Amino acid sequence: MKVNLEYLEGKLESLDGEELMKIKDNINCLFQHCIQALGEEHPIRVVNALQTLCALIRGVHQKNKSTSGFDIINMLMGFDKAELCMKNLMESLDSLLCAEGSESLKSLCLKLLLCLVTVTDNISQNTILEYVMINSIFEAILQILSHPPSRREHGYDAVVLLALLVNYRKYEEMIQLLYEFKYMTIYAAQLRLGLEKPKNSSSALSDGTIIKFQCPDQIVVWSVNPYIVKLSIVDDEATLNGMGLVIAQALSEYNRQYKDKEEEHQSGFFSALTNMVGSMFIADAHEKISVQTNEAILLALYEAVHLNRNFITVLAQSHPEMGLVTTPVSPAPTTPVTPLGTTPPSSDDEHRLHSGKLCLIILTCIAEPMRHRKKAADKNLPCRPLVCAVLDLMVEFIVTHMMKEFPMDLYIRCIQVVHKLLCYQKKCRVRLHYTWRELWSALINLLKFLMSNETVLLAKHNIFTLALMIVNLFNMFITYGDTFLPTPSSYDELYYEIIRMHQSFDNLYSMVLRLSTNAGQWKEAASKVTHALVNIRAIINHFNPKIESYAAVNHISQLSEEQVLEVVRANYDTLTLKLQDGLDQYERYSEQHKEAAFFKELVRSISTNVRRNLAFHTLSQEVLLKEFSTIS
């Protein structure tokens, strides 16, 4: 019999709390029978069971949004049978996902898991997921990602599911939950913290990795999310490449839909990311993003980069499969028409800034362990080190976002990314062949923008924090440039650019000097910029008179670049600079202390969007039963 999902969910939602409790035993029985049916030989029965489980989980949760997770567990399974029910359910789903059987069944298994994870907006309040932590399906997800046929069919859902599971109680190491129920049992996840059992527990069972506590008046849960631990140590190349390919395809799909962005002919994972970020960063604050923002796939990328050190190698690789046109085995594409976890098109500037922030956080994580490669001997080769793509993107961001609604937070993150790259190059003495002039020019133009909009910007932001970071980037080049700039002429060009744009630095000095000598709000912040400008001013004051003298002696009204460089090269020896400490130091990225609130809200938004997109067409039986039209 066909499952009427809408009717079953609607019926559950129509009942009040007392009516629902009266049929609790029936719901428990139906839930258990569905789990048993997952082992049936006939796939139609398995499909019906999976569909019914989805309807029960969603229907009960919709009716009991305000109640605790343990109420939900009791309503669906009963406390006394919850442990065994969930163990059997997760084992059946794991078997179906790993089997060589129906692709439609695998798809529905993933939908059920996504339904289970996202029935609450805050997934960390969905206590039923504690059983999903204990009975891990992590290996089944990896198997999907590592095998091309299953990855093409189910990779997108698998990656989104993994990203959400990683965020279950991500910031909690010990949770204490108080309830009035007596003698309830719950498992803790893997005990990697070495904690002792609580004194008030009536019993404790241990098999070395899992401990069960049974307390008369309260439940104490020690949990370390096993999906975080397992994702952090994945080193299988096929799995990591599979995950990267799924993410890359989703980002490429975003790029294809973005009509105003020039089509990118390069293939590769990182090219897809940079194009998506570029299309998201638009200078005109009133211009709308024309396609949905795929926050779920960006979250998956972030977790892979942040947690797994091995994933960084995937970023610089080309993925030929991205350019292949394949015919899927089933009608469902790898990336759904309305991808799970996407945010509808919006002109809301705040939302766009949040999406941009997520992208820059990803780039920050990439920049810290950045892998560099020496330049290839053949200049005609199209490949460049990954760091060049990051720098290109940062330059693009700098020059395209000098607007009225100034995104100060994003600019600070952008400059931090550049700074971390320079610190790595200085430390490892990597001489990167890059068009550094574009970066220097972008930074100077940003300083000019800050100065020309001083009054408006100071009403909202401490622009001196950003100005100090920019000046110190130049100080990095001045002090350590000889260790990472590709040639001596590159160092000469740095001095040429500073001298050529000396008026901008002079104006900046005048502005910060004015504010640092007043007893106003910005006195201390402006003073820091004043002190940071000492070497830049020394260069300007040292070379400008010599350039003017050279022009006068040689009767030249306007010197060429080469003539200025000749003067610079001839007068290095008499230049005196001050050693500035701490230029190559930076604060490492920390999610828990600085970004936890941002990611909690992001995961909440993704959970809501996934649940909404799962609600109707993605669980329709029409497609799922098509391949099971006859029973043998």
C-alpha cells in the first residue's frame, strides 16, 4: 500500500497533547514494525517502512516542538525500547547504504537520516541524535563518497548529512540534562576525555569506548562527537577526492547559474570555490544575487578544511570528472534542482555579508597551512600555486567592495588572509612569482578610500584597525621582502610603488597625526598607525629628495620608471630603517572562541532549509516505486 505522507503527518499534527499520549503505544508499535520491515526481502515494503518512519518522525516533532528530546524518544519508541530500536534502525540503514542494491533505497535512507537530523532547528537539541552518535554511519557515508557510481547518485546528500552530523553538540564536552523520569538509560558517545563515572549513577557499563549511565533522578551525558573525531583522521585519497568532487560540482553549478559572472574555462576544485566567492562579492550593495546561496555545501567545505589536514591537498587538484556529461542511473541528479540547505535568492545585505564571511573563514583556514609549489620551468603551463588563486581573490575583493555600506569585518578577514600567506612565505623562504604590484596598488587604493570617507566610516567603524593592518602588510614587504619576493627587482618595484604613491601615505600620516594629538575617541588607535608608518615615511623622505636632485641635474621634467628605479638602487646603502617586532606574528584561527555563535546560527538556518526542501517532492513515492513496479 502506498504511504500517504501528508495525511499521516497532518493527522499527528491535528491531535492535541492528551490525544497524542493516548495513541503512544500505537505509535511505538508502528515505529518498531517499520524498523523490522527494513529487513524484508521485498523492496516495496522497505520503501513503505522508510516513508512511514519519515512521516512519524516529522509528525511527532511538529506536534511537540516545545517539548524535550526525551519526550520525543518516548513518544516514538518508548524509553525502555529506544536503545534497541535505534540500534536496529541504524544497523539497517547502514546495511542498505553499503549494499549493492537499489539506488532508490539508498537515496531514501539518506533522506530519512536527513529528516531525523533536521526535525529540530537546533540540531544539538535533538537528543535522539545521541543514538546516531553511538551507532555511527560514518563509514557508510565514506563508502558513498569513495565510489564514483554511488557518489554521482548520492554524494550531495551524503556530504550535507555529514556536515550536519559534525555539528551535533560540537561545542559541548559535557552536558548535564535534568529530568524527572526515573531509571532512564542513555549512552554517552566515545569517551575520549578520560572522565570518571558520576558518583550518583546507579550503574555503569563499559566496553572500553562506550559507557552507559543509569541514574534515578538525572541523566548525565559525556559526549565527544565521533563524527568530528573520525572526519579529522580520514586519509584515504579516494574518499577525500570524492568529497572534494561533490563540493566542487555543487559550487560549479552555482557558478553556471550566476548569469553575470564570466564563464570560467578552468576545471578544478579551487577554481570553483573562487568563482563562487567572487560572484558573491559584488561592489554594488543594491545588486541582487540571482541564485540560491548553497550554505550547506559551504559548511561541508569548511568542516573538511578545518578538521582534516589531509583535505588541503584536494584543493589544488584538478578534477577531470567535473567536465564530463554523465547520464545518471536514476532520475535524481547528484545536486538536487533545489539543493538541500540552500538559502533562497535574497537582496538582504546582511545575509550576503554572512555568506561572504563564511567564504572568508574558509579561506582563512586554507591560508594557515597553505601549500606552496615552486614555479614550473615552462612559463606556458597554465597551473599556478594555490596561493596565487587566493591572492587574486583577495585583490579582487579589496578593489570591488569600497562602498557606502562598508563591510569592515570582511575587509579585516581579507587582510588577515594575505598576512598569513606572507608569514608563511617569510618563514619558509618561498619565493612566489606573483604580480605583487596589483596587491600593493589595491592596498593603497583602500587606504585612499578610508581617508576620503573618514567622517562617514568613523561613525560606524574603527577604520584605524584596518589601516594599521594595511600599513603592516607594507612593513612586512619592506622588512622581510628580500626573503620571499621572487627577484631583487621585485624589491625595487616595492620601493618604486611606495614612492610613486607617497601622497597617499603622507595624507594618511597627516590624518592619524591629527587624531592622535587630540584627546578624542581615536587617539590610541590613530597613534598605533602613526608609529607603524615610520619606515614608509623614512623611505619617502630618503628617496624623494634624491629623485628630485637626479631630475634637476639631468634636466628631466618627469622621470621614467626605470630612471626612478636607478636612483633607488643607487641609494639603498644610505637608507636607515627601524626594526619592527611582531610583523610576522598572527593569531591562529579559533572557531570555538570567536565563531561559535556564527556557526550555530548558520547550522540552524541550514537545518531549517534542509527540512523545508525535504518536506514534499523529495519524499514522493512516485519515483521511488517506479523500479519496484512488480513483485517477483
